[in-house]
Amino acid sequence: MKRIGILFLFWGLVFSTLAFAGENGFTREDRERLIRLEATLQTFMRQADKRFEQIDKRFEDINQRFEDVNRRFEDMNKRFEQIDKRISELREDTDRRFEDLTRFLWILAGIFTALTAAIIALVIWDRRSTVKYALREADERYALNLLPRILEVLKEKAKTDQELATILRNYGLL
């Protein structure tokens, strides 16, 4: 873009010089002035070319930096993908462990429920057998306490009833 501007400037100077040359004619001094102007413009154009080359190099450096940054971002993206993959693996592992733990807790709850039911059944059975034993023992004790009383009653009755007294004597109770 600058080259085009410089060329327009150069051509403008050349045409303006030609316009002035028509009045007095083209002199040697004008010619030397044009040669110096052309040399100056060539020097200026070389310097502009060098600057453009430097600018091109700077753009290439900037492009290289952008490529480096892009590579770094790609590396970061790969690392983030790896981290996401690890997190998903950890999440799956955690879910599996949680399911295993839940299953284990259900098994423990079943075992404790079965043990509790067995203990309750054992307690009920023990209470029934204890109650039966207690009733039998109470019956025996009551019967043992009742027999001497019955014998006393029979002895009292035998004092007035001879037939009962004979029976009791035969059995050795009088």
C-alpha cells in the first residue's frame, strides 16, 4: 500500500517537473535534479522494502507465537480431556463402590433381621417352655400342699365314719 503511495508521489513529482520544464525548457540542472530525486526515491524504496521485510518477519514471528499458543492450548485441551476422562472413571468407580456398599448394607440388614427374628422366636419358645414348666411345678406344689389337707379331712371324717377309718387303716394312712 505504501509502495503505491510512493509511486504516485514519484510520478506526481516527475509530471510536475515536466510541466515546469515546458516553460523554460529542460535544462541540465533539471536533469541532475531528477537523477538525484530518482536516487533518493530508490534509496527510500529500498529502505521501505527493508522495513516491509522486517514487518513481514515480525508477522511471521507473531504467527509463530500464535502457533505456539495454539499448540499450548491444544496440549491444555488434551490434558483437560484426560482429566475429564479420569473424573468420569472415578465417578464410575465411586458409583460402583457405592452400589457395592449399598448391597453390603442390605445384606447386613438381612442378617440382623434374621438374627433378631431368631432371637425373638427363641425368647418366645423359652417363655412358653418356662411357663409350662412353671405351671407344672405349681400344679405339683399345689397338689403336694393339697394332699396333706385332704388326708387331714379324711382323718376327721374317719373319726365318725367307721368304714372310712377301715379303708384308711388298710392303706396305712391312719
